[in-house]
Amino acid sequence: MNFPFLTVISSTPLVAAIIILMIPADRKTEVRVAALAAGVFATILSLYVYFALPSAPVGPGGYKFIEQYAWVPQYGIHYYVGVDGMSMPMVLLTSIVMLTGVMISWGIDDRPREFFAFLFLLAWGVFGVFIALDLFHLFFFYEIAVFPMYLLIAIWGWVKTREYAAMKLTLFLFLGSVFSLVGALAMYYTIGQKTGVYSMDMIKIAEAQQAGVFRDSVVYLFGQTFSFEHFWFVPVFFGFAILGGIFPFHNWSPDGHVAAPTAVSMFHAGVLMKLGAFAALRVGVMLLPEGAIFHAPWVVLLTLVNVVYGSFIAMTQTDLKYMIGYSSVSHMGLVCMALTTLNRTGLVGAGMQMFSHGVMTALFFASVGMIYDRAHTRMMPELGGMAKVMPWVAVAFIIGGFTSMGMPGFSGFMAELPIFLGLWQAKALNLVGYPVWFANLASQPWYFPLITALSGISIVITAAYILRAIQRVFFGTMPHHFEHGDDHHEPVGDVRALDKVALTILCTFMIVIGVYPAIMQDLINSGVTPVLKLLGVA
């Protein structure tokens, strides 16, 4: 039997959470050390699996490092995990954010034992979704990933909005997951009725779809008849895409970013939003490919609103966290936009953007958290000259800014370029059933190129608000009370050594992928091939 790498990686946070809760509450240093050790262990193991993936034996569906054990076999439910070129970068991203989040949170003094335990429960759920090959397994861990967020924000978040933001986030994501779950059960029931075998195995569901099991199934609603895939794609895809911040279900996200403590903001933007986009791809696009092909021409319009609207709203913000929160809405719009291209170039860009944006936003929120912990404000008009006392943060924020702007030499450029190229090359593959006016519009050769050009506006706007933030926060004149202190303020000082290590780790990944994109692009490309085969466009 092969070593269960994925089980060990995914269960590391759970084991760490249990160990941490067994440590006496007053031994805070031991709690922090245990959390750091778990983060380091998971990251090292994830790196090993990441680099071993290309040479690993290939299993069913093109997945590797597969593990399968009976869970509830009478209902076709198994513990079934594996990774491919799309999911393994997400596993590595989760490990990186978990490790750096622990480093950034070293100074938390309010119940650190419970904080790290809940943070690791969140990480356990995230890992479980990214490696899931069983629908029940995916939804089980999806819910685990959502609910610790409520407690982390409601207990340790920003006092002014934490209860509102935590409840808003939980309700949005819970309702979205319910819609997706109903669609998943519809697939489960239909395949069972047609084949006599009920299974939550996503590889078997994909094989059944390819065999035409859904083709003769219809849905009756309000006297209308809908194709099975055309109907169920919408609740499944959008139920997950809510977590990805897709318009118009996006406004939970900035409030959650702002209210969350720093490490949770890093997880929220860096990993959880990718969880939604990834699940939308895995369950929506891959299991209901005919639905994805049919709905792509209008879904891309919603993602266009995400990209442009999010960047304009980010431009109007004076609170650094809100600026980054709306920036995340814009950049995650690019991920969902890439999923609608349904071609190799665009889907590779989606995978690259999920990783690049995850590292970038983790860096942004870590930097803002360091500033807020020392200056006790996030308002850009109240800040200035921070580069004098926090040069590491200034350099890291600038690197993150260049990545966000899509500057060559950074991971953002290598992620956004294939997205725009894929969108320019995209075309509507099935317009049968659309109103004539929209079918005529979407069939025009300039339809997707026009959307590409309009979405390019976000690049200019992103450069504007990022450069403005860098100038206002890190350069110019530092307020006197920050530099010298007064009766109400301590002088602003530099960050801890662990903070510098965390910033260095995050910056390194953005630079390495920007300079040598093949280290990730080739892997993602291998994971895109099975998706294209399911779509019938390989």
C-alpha cells in the first residue's frame, strides 16, 4: 500500500487542533509552537507531493495519489481522494496560507489556543474539498470549511462589524451550498434510476454523463421543459460560485474581509474564495459540461461586471481592507470569467490566477494587519511614510501591488495573460434555445473580444488604486504621533522576525512563478486536459 500522503496532509490541521486544545490555556507559547510545527509539516509534505505529481502513477480520471475506503457503501459514499494538475496547486496554496497565517498571528494574546484550533479546523475543511473525488466527501468538508469562519470572525474579528459580517457570510455561503447540494442529489438520483447503481463517485458520475445518462432526462417547471444539464447547472455552479464572489452574490465578501482578524482574512481571500471557484469547476463544469457550454455566453457577462465594477469600487475606498476586499471581487471575477472560456488557454489561466491571487491577497491582508496592529488605523488618509519604519512591509506590499496590476515578472501577469487570450479566442458553442436576439448577439465574432476589451479596463483601474495606496500609505510624510508617539500613541515600530519570514515566503512564490511560470503552468495544463475531454473540445 502506498503512503497516504493526501490523508496525512489533510488531517494534519485536525490532529494539530486536537493537540492544541489539550494544551493548558495558560501555556500560550507551546500553543503557538505546536501551530507553527503543524504548518511547517503540512507545507513540506505538500511541496513534496507537488513536485512528485508529474511522475506519479495515473489513476482513474487522470488523478494521482488516489486513496479510497468504504465510508457509507450502501449509499455509494466513499472516502475517495486524489489530486491532479488543477487541485494540487490549491493544496499547496492552502498549506502556504496556513503556515504564514500562523506566523502572522504569533502575537494574538486573546485565547490563542481556541483561535488556532478553529483556524486549523477551517484548514482541515479546505484541504478536504480540494482533494475530494466523492460528492458527499466534498460537501461534508465544504461545510466544515464554512462554519469555523463564523466563530473566527464573530469572536476575534473587528468589534464594529464582526457579528453582522460573520452572520452575513455564513448565510450567503450556507444558502449557496444548499442549492449546489440539491443539484448534486439530482445527479445522484438520476444516475441511480438510469443505471441501477447509486454512487457519489465524481469520476463515475462524469463517465455516466459522457455515456448520455443525463441526455434523456428533463426537468418540468412552471409548464416548461428543461434539459437536465441546462437546468441543474445554474444552481450547482452559482451555489459554489457565491463563495467565489460572483456578481450579484458578492457583497458578503468585502464585509467578511474587513471584519475578520488578519490570518482569517488571509484564509478568506487567499483560499476560501478559490474553494468556491474550484468546486464550481469540479462539480458544475466537469459533471454538467453541456450545461456549462449552454450557459457560458451569458454567465461571462456577470463575470464582466465582477471584474470592472469591483475595480471601480475598490478605487473609491479609503479603508485599505475594503480596497483589497473589492479588489478580490474583481480578480476572482477573472477566475470565473476564465471558466466560461471553455478552452485550454482560459482554463490554464484560471488555475494560475487562483494560485497567484491566493498568495497575493494573503500578502496584502498580512501587510495591512501588520500596519493596523501598530498604527491602529487602516484609513489611507491617516497614514503615510510607513516605509521608514516598516521597510519589509513596504517592499512586500509593492510586490503584491505589481502582481495585482499584472506586471511582467510577477505571477499576476502569467495568470491574467492566458485568461485574456482565452477569452479573446472563446466562442459560443451552443445557442439553441436562447432568444433570437441574444443568439444573434453571442454568435457574433466580436462578442467575446469585446468582453475582453471591456474587462481590460480593470487593469488600468487596478494600477490606479494600487499606486495611490502605495504612495499614501508608505511614502510621503509620516504623521508626527506615529513617528514620535504622544499621550495616546506609541511610536510605530518595525515588524517581528516571523512576520518578515511570512512576507518573504509569500513574495517568493509570486516572483518565482512570474519568472519561471512553467513550474506551475505545465502542471495545471495537465489538469485541464481531462476537463476539455469532458467538454468535448479537447
